Amino acid sequence: MKNDLIEKSIAEETVLFISVVKWVVLGSIVGALVGCSTALFLGLLDRAAESASRIKYYYAALPAALLASVALVNRFAPDAKGHGTEKVIEAFHRGRGKIKTEVVPVKLAATVLTIAAGGSAGKEGPCAQIGAGLAALVARLLRFDDTDRKKLVICGISSGFASVFGAPFSGAVFGVEVLFVGGMLYEALLPSFISGVVAYQAASSLGVEYFHHPIKLVPVFTGFFFAKVVVAGVFFGLVSLFFIETMKAFERISRSIKWREEWKALAGGAILAISAVALTDRHLGLGIDTIQAALEGQHTPWHAFAVKAVATSATLNIGGSGGVVTPIFYIGSTAGSLFGNMMNLDAATFAAIGFVAVLAGAANTPIAAGIMAVEMFGPKLAPYATVACVVSFLMTGHRSVYPSQILGAKKSSSLSVDVGADMEHLEAKYSPRKQSLTARVSRFFGGIKESAGSLWNRRK
């Protein structure tokens, strides 16, 4: 009997050791591939955007760029439409993690065209989709089953996020957190962390420079200030909800217009270009300058977050290619600046909190967003930012900027909602508790009385 137990223990530990070695190797391979592809993508994007910015009205080319993006995607890789992370989540849940290899070059080219010409989109979605595509290719070459293929796809998401923003730890957590709302795939944590760190190091070694902005002014903790952080979390949750609903509204509008996609791209691109002439072009492209200005405490227009939400929703629903996280950073930082000015608080501090809190609410990733606060802004701000992230996550409700996310746990026991359904088809309803408040209070004090009586009897 004793020998059987020893053999069983040895067998278990041996299998686990082999599994660790396997996923360290595979995570490193995927991370290196994705880090190199991210460096290539960002290099091309920077050169294209720099060349375009030298032209005074560069956004006049936006209709043609969106038309070219639509034509390229429709002709070679229809799965490359829209914002990349959503497509990867959809492939994970509905397509057994299978992603066509042709998505990789098509997504890269379509996104460079979109952003360089002034389309309001982000760079993380393409990197996540490109990374997942490369990971799926590795799985196909190694003849992996669905389970291992999905793990590698998660590595692709994590390494893409980590290498594009220079945030290896939050990128790793984002990959395992973004798939399920209220749940995490712990079995994928090790390869996700390995791939995220390797991708970050690979991209850095190839010359990619990252934006980190430690916040110098962090107020001394007081109960009153902490209450303001909670209120800020509520505000950022509402901002997240605004962006999600704006995305949905533009998707409905796009579907209701019975034109060919090419005509929609031309008309939508023309409208975006005209808006840049009539208002400002600061809401076009990545908007990095505006994000930096907000984080430095400089003045940003009070309506900047709303204009960016509209511009991004329009771009991604008329044929543009790109991600949503960089626009979320723009929306969050400018909304935080607005909140700080309204509450007579330090605008830079709340711009940084909004930067991560709107991500937590819109993407339903409060843990990854809290870790990102440490990586981007330093540990002193992290406790406040994390509280705002969790509050924002709860305030968004059962909605998401990624409709294919699966609900793993409902956000309140007082809501009736289908756990296990995707976020696109969820409808939460108020479900009052059967017990009255009086009955619950009576039960609470009854429990205290019973515990006290039991303790007293023991002492006797």
C-alpha cells in the first residue's frame, strides 16, 4: 500500500514537472514570435504615422485608407475585421481557438492604413490578434488538440498586450482574465506570464520604446479622499458604459444602412475628415499626445472623452481596423482630468486613475487594470487606482466592449442573469431576495446571540 502511494506521488510530480517544462518552452517560443511581430508592426506604424503627420491635412486620405482596409480584409482575411481582441475571444469560445494564418499580415496592413490616415483606433487589438494567429500556427504545426491550442492562443493575447504597452505582468493577467467575466483560467497563468515577459523583452531588444509615467503627486490617505476615489470609480464606470453603448449604437447604425461596405467606408471616412476640419484632429489616430497631456495635468477639453468614443465607434464600424484599448486610455485619462478639475483635485492623479479604471469597466478586467496601474504609474497610486478599477468594473454591469466574453459570475446576487452566456445576449433583471429586510436583520442578530451563547458555554 505504501509503495503504491509513493509510485502515485512520483508519477504525479513527474507529470507536473514535464508540464511545467513544456509550457515554459512553448510560452517562450510564442513570446519571442509575438515580440518580434509587435516590433515590426509598431515600427511600420510609427514610420507611416510620422510620414503622414508631415502633411497638413493628412486625414483627407482617410476615406481612401478605409476603403483600402475594407477591400484588403474582404479579399484576403474576413476574420481580420473590426478590433482584433474581440475576434480572438470569439475564436476561443466559438472556433476552438482556430485562427487563420492569413489574418496576421492582413491585420497588420489594414491597421497601419487605418491609424496612419487618422482612423481612431488602437494598436493592442491587432497585436493580440497577430499574436494569437502566430500561436495558432505553432499549435497547428505541432498538431496540438483543442485544449493546448486554446492555451497557446491565450499566450498570444497576453504577449501581444504585454509587448505593445510594455506591461508584461498586466498583459499576462489580461490574457487569462479577458475571456471570462468574473473568472480566470488559472491553468494558463504560467505560459501567459512566460510569453508576456519574453515578448516584452524581445520587443524591447528590437528598439521598441514604451510609455511609463510615474505619478509624482499622490495625496496623503484620508477617509474623505478615499470617498472621492470611490465616487471617481462610479464616474469612470459610467464613462465605460457610455463607450460600450456608443459602440453598440454605431454598430446598429452601420447595419441599418444598406450600402456596400466600400461605400460606407468612403462616406464614414469623409465625415471623420470633415469633423477634424470643423473641430480638431486631436481625436484622430492614437491620440498619444492628448493622453500624455492629461497625465501631465495639462488642460484637455471637457468633451474630449465623448468625442473620442464617437470617433472610435465610427472608425471601427465603417471598415477601419484596430483595437479599442488605446482609445480607452484616451477616454479614461481625459475623463479623469475632467473629474479632477470638477472636484478641485489634482487632474494628473485622476487622469492616471481614469486611464486604468475605464479599462477595468469597459473590458471587465479589474485585476489586469490594477496591476497596470503599478507598472505604468508606480506603486504609490496603486491602492487608489485599484479601488476605482473594482468600482468601475461593478458599475458597468453585465456589458462589455467585447461582446463575445462569457459571463463566469454575476456581479450582484440581487440580479438575475444567465451565467455562462456571452455578454452580447445577456439581459440582467432585478431579482429581490425572498427574505424581507426585517427577517434578515433578525437572522443576523440571532446568529450573534447563538454564537455568544456557544462561546459562553465553552468557557463554563
